[in-house]
Amino acid sequence: MRRLAAVLIVLLVLATGLAVSADFLIDRSNLKSDVIAAVKRQTGRDLTMARFSVGFLPWPSVSAHEVAFSDIGGESNTPMLQARDIRASIALVPLLWREIRLENLTLQRGAVMLHRDEAGQANWDFHAQSEEKATAPAKSSHPAARWSLRIGSAKLDRMAFSLDDRFAHHGGSVSIDHAEFDGLASSAPYLDIHGTRGETPFRVNGHIGPLSLFQGANPPWALSLGATLGKEGKQQDWLNFDGQVSDMRHMRGFSGVLRGEMASLKDVEALFPNANLPAVTGFGGEIGIFDADPQGDNRKLDLSRLGVNHLHLHLDSAPSWHGVSASALHADAETLSSALTVTARLQGAMPALAMQGVFGTLAQAGTSWQTAFETPLAVSVDLREAARLGKAEGLHGHLSGMIGAAQSTLSLDGGADTLPLRQSALHEVTLKGGFERDGSGKILVKALTLNSHEAAAVLDATAQNAAQPEIEGKLHFQHLDLDALAALWAKPKATQTIAPLQPILPNPVSALTVQKQASSSGGNASQTGGPSDNSTGQVIDTTIPANSGLSWSRLVSEGRGILDVSAETVRFNAADYTGISAQARLDAGRLTLDSVNGSGNGMTLSGRAVYDMSVKPASLTLSLTPLLFPATLAQNLLAMPNFFKGPLMLVGQLEAHGDTREALMASLSGHLGLSMVGGAIATGPLGPYLGDSARALLPRGDLSVRCLGLHASFADGRAQFDTLGMEAGALSLSGHGSYGLVNQTLDLHLLPRIGIAGTGASTPVLVTGTLEAPRAQQEANSGGRFEVTIGGSEPDACPSVLEAARENLAGEAAPERKKHNKAAELLHGLGLLH
């Protein structure tokens, strides 16, 4: 029976083949017409070809030259598909039920252009002709038998594909070097595609769902696809997906498992140049995904519809965000009811931290993500100094609470034995406090308490980033030891090679002006700050991004706020100051530092500063009656070399107008006195101002300052010094002169005196040039002679110098002069004793 059945089948196939061949011999154009009619009937599109031929031996086959398949809109548009040559074999058995099934359909040297408009209409959506059109009488004389057309398998050879999807905002083009498609008429076609995008090769292979999707049907699609990117090797990126899509035409009801490993996430940009992906390296793992909104109104496939039922992800490194970068990150959750745990190493201005956090369960995290955090999520994060894991000491912290769109509440409890703070450090630190954020965006800082040997402070504040930013807070110090934190005012080590005239700290006036000009011109505004340093000497970027919600320019120009600062005790230059208070107020472009008060060391401190950007040009007024200021910080802000260390007492009234630093300097008017008792002066930067003779007699290192006083009046872009006086060790100095505020030119007339063994020598010196490059030379008297004075008594000029610099206000008196050791001073002067 089996042999008989086989013989009958063979006879049936031969009979059918002979019948078809006979029909072709009668009129070969029948098949061409039937193919074109079948394509038109099943897709509604036109198929054209320049030459069509039929072969019979050794197997029925067809070939066509210069083939084009029309796009939406017909012949007026560019064809959706065009190829130079198309070849295919014809399966015999399907001819029994009037189906033309093409096997090994090969397209060579052509192009496929896919596009979808903003409304979602795609040219790969085909619509069969209605029955009326399909049954319309044909013009040809041959019988109008209805044939269907199907493709069983296909191959591509040197084909170009382009995509312009304006609905999903995707697009691009690739070249297919070779591709095979098998079982296209089955429910699980197989594909294997080799192509290139630019210079990057890729491959996609696996099984997909039935192709009846392209004929208007919408069956479930089962997918099992693998992809590789790049040349073969150890670093080749790969990605696999196994799952299904219940509604492929609308991308609804997807579910599956995604696995892969990528050396760098930016490798994907070789295929999608506009993806703008972050520079994540060593990214990979496994994630189970599903459509969290299969019946919703959102037609686009975006992250809000992405549900996750398990994940195991890792990455080696991620780019920094607000100065903090992450590495060795792992995120894991086995099931929806499992905790979502995240571990990572964080690196920034602080020492490297090991982070371990729990973000609710995976189901809770997914619900919060999909609802834009309308559903709050519980978080618990532990931080420890990475270099001291397993030890009791080191930086540590615990952050816990709930985060949500309507309300977020977090509490912080941390500490450290040593906490680096720029070039200084806090010791035995504890930090506790709470943070809240409501749906309007208001942030509350509740009793954020810092305790350490150097400082103890409490901060309570609120901030609102709405139409008009608002900040209000109180910062109270129980004690603050500025002597222990003196390194804060020094220039960062990483910037020591920067030219002396380049300010280390950012210039707020010019920064705000640049950002405002960029905003008004339609560009991307950004404000840059100067570099700072941490304990490792790394330069930290303090740039505030232009797209930051609360930028400094917007805060100053539009915001309102009040910050009250007070301190019970401040230690400064070995003296205690008490009752320190100040208030910073911001009101729509007007920044005021007012109510500066305090007392100690025989003086009462007071001052006021107003920077007003609400007027044009902006104005700056300072009232110092008096105010203490660290000398290193003052020189840092003024871009001066580090001459002095110690407390500066500032007295005076200043006013300036302008929107840039140069304009403010050029318009500066008023008077200012600067004095210092104690502290030190560096002989290195000071030497070029004294001339070669005096500089040769100065000892190396720093000189202890007994008194220093300068008093100047400002007008027409220059500072006129009527008082210049100093006494530091064996060096005393007096003089007068001027300084160009804009071009930094010097015109100083100095009289330095070097004391040696109870006597001394002095000669007038003229200093010209600039602050960065001074030129000192011996100055002739009115008669044109150069004078050198040796010996003579040296009266104590400190009282008069300090009185002039302080404008007759009370202040710390200069200490008594030390008794001279003539032998030691002689050895110092000869350079034999240091």
C-alpha cells in the first residue's frame, strides 16, 4: 500500500507538472499576469517588471529583471521595493489548489524603503482589494482564473534597507550583505541576516512569527532571536530575546526574556547614531519583561509600558552624574515578590563609597516606575567607605524612607572618623537629619545636624523650585574652629600651575552674565564654576548643568530667600569671637548680606553687602565697619599671589556698577583699609617687589607679621594707596603708589628696610609692571641720586599704619617688638642660619 501511495503521488505531481507546462507553452504571459494580479489583489499594490521569463528544466522557475513594487499612493511615489534581478523556483504541489508558491526567491542588488508617518500609517501595511475590484473583468483574453501568491523561502544579496519611522521617531539605513529566510509560509519562519551599518558588521538570526501579519492578519508572534554586533572576538556584543507578542501590529501584550553582554552601551550607536546613549561599559545580564499596559490608550512603545518580572543586571562603570560616578553595579530581583537590591561603588568628591540598597520589591518598584512614582516606594540605602569595608572606622551612612511623586520622606544617619573637606578635613563626624519633599516640589531639610571636633551646626531650611524659586533657612553653629579649617582658603593643589591672575573661585558676575546672554540668544545656557579639590588632589567639576531645574542664574535673577547664619563661638587666628550673626536675603535679583555682627578680641564686627541685578547695569555696594576675612581667601577671590596668611581686618565703603567683572573694577569707587596683626607673609612672592639687593637678604620661607596696613581710595579704574606699611621679622616696609584695577599695572614707591644685628639698611624702590610680573628697580631722589641708608634708629610705625588702615576704628594692637639677638640676626642676614 505504501509503495502504491508513493507511485500515485509521483504520478499526480507529474500530471500536474505536465498540465502546467502545457498551459505555459500555450501562453507564457499567463503566469506573469497571474503573479501581478495576485499581488494586486492581496496587497493593493502594483508590481512591475521590465523582463519576465519562465524556465521548465530541470525545474519550473521564473526570473525577472528591473522589478519594482509600488509604495502607498501608487506610481507617483518612490517604489517600496526595487531590485535589479529576481529569481525563484515554483513549487508544483501548491499549484493543485491554484497557489503560486515561490521557493528560493532571490533578490539581488536592490533597495527596500520602509516609512511610517506621524499618524502611524506604514507602507508595510497591505490591504487586499475588495471583492468588486477583484472580480472586475480583465482586459486579457485568457481565462480569469484566480491564483494566490505565497513565498516559501527567500534570499537577499547586496540589498539596502532604509527606515523613516516618524511615529516612533526612528530611522536609518543598513546594507544587507547576505540574508536567508526559510519557512515563510509556516507559523515560525527562520531568518539569518548578515549586514553592515557603516563599518560595523552585525548579524540577526532566529525564528519569528507568521508573515500573515503583512496581509492584515494579527496572529500572536513567538520570537526567538539572537543578534551580534561587531567583528567576531572576545569583545563581540551579543543579545538574545525569547518571548512573544500577542498583538504584533500594535506592539501589545509583549513578554519575554532579554539576555546579553555589551562591552560598551555606546556600541549601539554604530547602528543608531542618534541614540545618544550614556557611556556605560561592561553592561549585561538578564531581564524578564512584559507589557504592563496591554489594553491602555498609549499606542507608543515607551518605558512607561515596560514591566519587569525578574532581573539580574550588571555594569562595570557609568558616567558621572553631578560629580558622582558609579562602577561595579549589580541589580538583582529573582521574582516580582523579591526585594530589588542594588550594589555599587560610588566615586566623587568624597572617598570611594560602597553602596548597598533595597528599593522595595520588584513589583513595587515596577508599579512606582509605571505610575511616575504616584505610588510611593520604600528605600533603604547603606553607604560605607570602600577602602575600609569590614572595619568600624571610616565614612558610613544610612538613608531610609519613602520616595514618591506626592510625598517623599528620607532620614539620614551617618558619620566618619575623618571626613575630607576640600584640602581640609573634619574629625569624629556625625551627621543626622531628615528630608521631605511634597507634590508641589517644596523640599524641607529638618534638623540636619553636624557634629565634629572642628564644627557643630544645625540646618533647618525649605526650598521651592516653582515659578519663582524660594529658599528660607537657618544655619546655627554651636562652635566653629576656622583655624583648624585654614586649609579651606588655600588654592587647591591641582590648580597651582594656573597663572596667578586666573581666579580659582568662579566669578559670579561674569558667569551669570554669560548664562543670561546665552539664554536670550536661544542657545543652551550653562554656568561653570571653578575647580575644587579633594583629599586625593582630584579636580571636581562644580558645573551646574544648563538644564538644571534650579540654576544659579535663575535663582539670583528670579528667586527669593532668606538664610540666617549664627554662631555662638568662632575660633579665628587663636582668638574667640562670640555672638556672630548674619542674614543673607535674595529678592528678585537683589542679593543682600546684612546684619553682620559679632564681637571679640577687643572689637565689634559689622558689615553689609548688596549686589543688585534688578537694575541696569548691576550695582555692588560694600560697607565694612569692620569685618574680618581670611587673607588666603581674599587673595584667592582677587586672583592675587599668596602673599599673606592670617586674619585681615577690612574697613571701608565701596561701590561699583557693571554686568561683568571688568566693568565692576573699572567703575569701583570709595575707600578701603586692610590691616593684619599676626599671621605670616611669604618671602618668595614678595621678593620681586623689593629689588635684588633687599631680596638677597631675606630669609627663606615665611616671616611672622607684626603689623600690616594698606589704605586706598578708588576712582577711574585705579587704586591710590596713601598708606603702605608692614613689619615682619627683619623686614619693614613703607610707601605709597597706585594700581590699575583693569590692566593690573603697578606704580609703587616703596622703602624696604632689612634689619641686621640691631641695625639695618634701606633704599627706595620703584615697582612697575603688573601684579603677575612686577619689575623693581632702585629709585632716584628728586636730585637724580640713588640713596642707600645704613644704620639709624627705626621708630615703631605699626600704631600709625594700623590707625590709618583701620580709619581710626578700634582693633587688635600690634604685639611688642621682640628683643634682638644680634648674632642670630647677623647669621640670618648672611644666609648661614635659617
